[in-house]
Amino acid sequence: MKANIGLIGLAVMGQNLVLNINDNGFKVAVYNRTTEKTDEFLTGPAKGTEIVGTYSIEDLVQKLETPRIVMLMVKAGTVVDHYIEQLVLLLDAGDIIIDGGNSLFTDTDRRTKALKEKGLLYIGTGVSGGEEGARHGPSIMPGGHPDAWNRVKPVLQAISAKVDGQPCCEWVGYGGAGHYVKMIHNGIEYGDMQIICEAYQLMSEGLGLSADEISSIFAEWNSAELSSYLVEITANILAYKDEDGSPLLDKILDTAGQKGTGKWTGINALDLGIPLTLIGESVFARCLSAMKDERINASQKLPKPVNRFEGNRQEALETIRNALYASKIISYAQGFRLMREAAKEYGWTLNYGKIALMWRGGCIIRSAFLNDIKQAYDSNPDLENLLLADFFVDAMRQAEPGWRKAVILSIELGIPAPAFSSALAFYDGYRTARLPANLLQAQRDYFGAHSYERTDRPRGEFFHTDWTGHGGKTASSTYNV
Ligand code: NBP
């Protein structure tokens, strides 16, 4: 009997997805560049299963039923192109290639179009949930050639996580749409992690709480509106002891790594002109953390405020909880706003409620809060911004006073809270009808004759002033970048 699907790439994600697909009653053939890994997999985790090993791409393709489905679970970038080039020579029209790695959405767009020319159907799908998710049910965000969807839907929905019986896997849109939504997911993941880290530092350095005390606080927060996988694992991490009985966390070097999806999200936001401040700050916070030696040097030369926390701890904890919740709302509002702009720019019809549902289970950012987002979009699919949904208007109203106090506390104590504070600055800007950009436009016109619009004249009419009395009358073009 031929295999239903072939999978290339037997690292952590590939191996676990294959076992998951096998558990769901589909026969899988596998291939990996390093053949020892294939052998180790077949004699180890895959022992006793129906999984078939192959040692060449030709053999893998021959072992598949037609029309064929080949899934790539390899390092993003040129490795994906390398495998596509080989597969194109072996596959027939109507066969499907799925890239389940973290590919850049513009690469997926390019590949979808190029393979369509050759009669092949390409899917670029986000897969989130790490090792555990891949094994027991990840969140899956497929996009690409729509004709491939009905054929791969039974497999992808079967292996995905389920929430209230619904699969966390739905068709996202044409070309790079699936990988785009996965990129935004990862950006939001960066943001969620950063705000949790800021809460942790305020509690440890600011309020002087121990790792065990902070662990209990996160565990308690995990039972209400902040309930999420990342808060849950944070409580576990803080409670984890090294061999000598002290918290392992205290011994972990404070330099963060990154693989690029947060950076891509920030770059895309800059390209589309959408403020994505919280994710941007989260990427920069990782960059700053990596400048360890420079920071050590600066810590000896640049004195910190001598202020100490002297208030009521319980009240301060409540303000930090407010800051975490409000900042999280800002981050998701910014991320969904960026998706809305991308849909317009790239011609996609994105279903934001379904995206929230896909993220509700299986993935790293899964949280109770995504239900509230889904409900907001269910009641108004054209919602311009999550911050304008009644539920979030109320939530922000309640959290704002505490959030402001937590930011003030961080400033007074000299503890960095870039995501908490920039989110608050964004919020204050977003709900301000008149910003100081009038002065900015005047400055641009003064030095560069860039012209400005007037509040007492219709929009679209541009004026230039000779501010010094010795400038010319010629204005610059009024294009916006
Ligand atoms: P990796 O991202 O580490 O990729 C390992 C796979 O790529 C192996 O099969 C490896 O083959 C193959 N590979 C490499 Br590396 N260079 C190659 C080359 N030059 N030619 C052929 N094959 C090559 O594995 P992963 O962490 O399982 O992730 C797989 C994909 O899923 C990535 O795109 C990743 O970004 C994405 N992802 C990862 C996670 C996660 O939590 N790890 C979560 C979600 C998505 P070899 O065995 O011969 O070296």
C-alpha cells in the first residue's frame, strides 16, 4: 500500500508531526538528508508504526499515492528551494508540496506562483506549538494554492489541536497568507514573552520577591483573564530548582536569541506604515539583552536611581497585573491591525475570528484571551481595531490606572519596561484626536518645502509658507512613503 503523504526533514518538528500523522491513521513515508537520523527515527520513536523510511527523494516520491502530497519540515530559506527544485523534476501536475517551516511569506508567495506555472499546487503553512504541539496537535495556518486545500484538509485538520471540537486549522488565503499569519503569531509571541519578562523583573528587582513567590503569583494569574500557556510555563520555570536546590532561572545567562520571525514582523509593519510598537520593542529588548559585555560596562559607569520600593506590595502586584493585561491587549490590537493592512495590501480576505480560533489551541500564544478576540470579530467582522470593541474598551478602562502606576514604578526604580511603557504611549497617542504632528508638518515645510494641509481647508489641499521671508515659492512633491 502506498503512503498517503511524504515528509522531508526529520528534526524535532518533522519527527513529531510524522508520529502525529501516523496516529491519525495516515500512512507516512519519510526522508532526511542525514540518513543516520532516518535510521534512528525508524528504530526509535517510529518503531512498530506503519511509517516508511526512504533514502532518496526519488524513492520517497515513488512510495506515494497519487496525486502526491509531500511536506517539507526543514530549515527555512534556500533549503526549501533546494528540495523544491528536486521535487519539481519528479512530481506530476496536480501533486502538492507543503512547506510547514517558518518561511518568509514573500518566499511562499513566489514559490506558489512559480509552481502554479508548472501545474503543481503549493501550500505554505505555519505550524505552531513546538515539539509538544507537533506531536499532539499544533495550530496550523495554511495558505497557498486554494485548489490544494480540499485535498490536504483531512490530514491537516486531523492532526491539529482542537478547541471545543473545532480544529485549530483553517484555510487562510492565497500565496503567502498562511506564512504571513504565522509570522504575526510569532511576533505576538515575542511580545507576550517580553511583557511577562517585564512583570517578572518588576516583581523580583522592584518588589524584592523570590522566585517561588513570583511563581505562585503567575500561577494565580493563570486562573483568570491572563490564563495562557506562556504564563503557565513561566510559573513552572520560576519554581524549577537546580541540583543545589536554588532556582535554575537565576543561573541562566540573560542574553536572548532569536531566529528572525519577530524581526520580519517589525520590518513588515514599517513597510506598511502600521505602528507595531510592542513587538518592535520586544525585538529590540532581545537585541539589547545580547549586548551583555557592553551592558556590564555601562552598569559600572551609568548610575541607577537610588529609589527603593516603599509602597504596598499587594497593590503594586495588582498594578503589574493590570500592566501585563493592558499591554497584551495593545499588542494583539496592533498585530491584528497590521494583518488588516496586509490583507488590503496583498489582496487577501482574512477572517480574523478564525485566526483567533486557530491560535486558541495548540500554539505557543494559546490563551483564554483569544476567545474574547474571536467574539469581538464574530460580532463585528469589519472591526477597525480591537481597541474599539466594547469588551476591550471596558477592559482598558479598568486596567489603565494600574498600568500607568506600574510604568511610573518602573521609571522611579530605573527598571526597564520598554513594552509596558511604549504600549501606554501608543494607547495615549491612539486615543488622542490631535497630535503634535501639526508642528512636525510645519518643520517639514520650513526646511524642505514639503507643504501641509490646513484644519480650516478641505483635506487634500496643500499649502507652502515662505517661513523666513527669503525662501522660494516652489513646494516639494506631496507623496507619502
Ligand atoms: P530545523 O529548523 O533545525 O531544520 C532541520 C532540518 O533541516 C533537518 O531535516 C536538516 O537535515 C534539514 N537541513 C538543514 Br538544517 N540544512 C539542510 C541542507 N542544506 N540540505 C538539506 N536539508 C537540510 O528543524 P526544526 O526545529 O524541526 O524546524 C523545522 C522547520 O519548522 C523550520 O523551518 C522551523 O523554523 C520551523 N518551526 C520550528 C519550531 C520549533 O519549535 N523548533 C516551531 C515551529 C516551526 P539534516 O538532519 O540532514 O541536518
